[in-house]
Amino acid sequence: MRVRRLDHVLLAMPPGREADAREFYQDILGIPEAQKPAELAERGGCWFEDGELKVHLGVEKNFAPARKAHPAFIVDDLAGLSSVLTAAGYAIAHDKPLEGYDRIFVDDPFGNRIELMEIKPS
């Protein structure tokens, strides 16, 4: 017995902010929204999925953003995405270099830390 793969990442969000989630995850990051199963839809939140990339946002009543724990997404054109994020009012943060990657950090609309990584050409 062993773990085979990651099915999805679940991040928390405050109630009633689904439009903000759609703007960030779908419109800026380009991950299409997926329909939640009917039995879960009443809870609020949003799911964003593109093939094996699955980011689910669930409503948490006493929400507190994840500041250290975070997903790291591999992206194409990190410089272009950084420009789009900055133009949309999101602050970009840098950390120590990581061999083989260019990377930045950005907070989603709720303050959850998100790492965006582009693989450096060999």
C-alpha cells in the first residue's frame, strides 16, 4: 500500500467571496472553474480544474489565511504572469533562488500564500 498521487489541493476562503476566487484562479491564473458536485455546492466555495491540476476552495467560517503552507504551481511565462498579477494589484514577493526554477510568491485574494514556479531551460 502506498500513496499514488495527489488528487487536489484544498485552500480555505471566507464566506461569500466566490467572485474574488474566480477572478484570481480562473481569470488571472487561467485555471477553469469546474462544477462542484450538487451535494457539496450548497457549502459555497469554488473548484478550479485543468486536467490533473485541481485547486478547490472551501468556505471556512472562522477563516484564517495559510501563510506558510502553500501550493506551488508550475507555470509558463512567469514574467508575463508576474506583470498580469502586478497590474491587477497583487504584490509579488521573491525568496531565495531555487536551483532549476524561477519563482515568485503571491497572496490570493484571501491572503493564502501561492508559489508560482517556472522551470529554467537547461
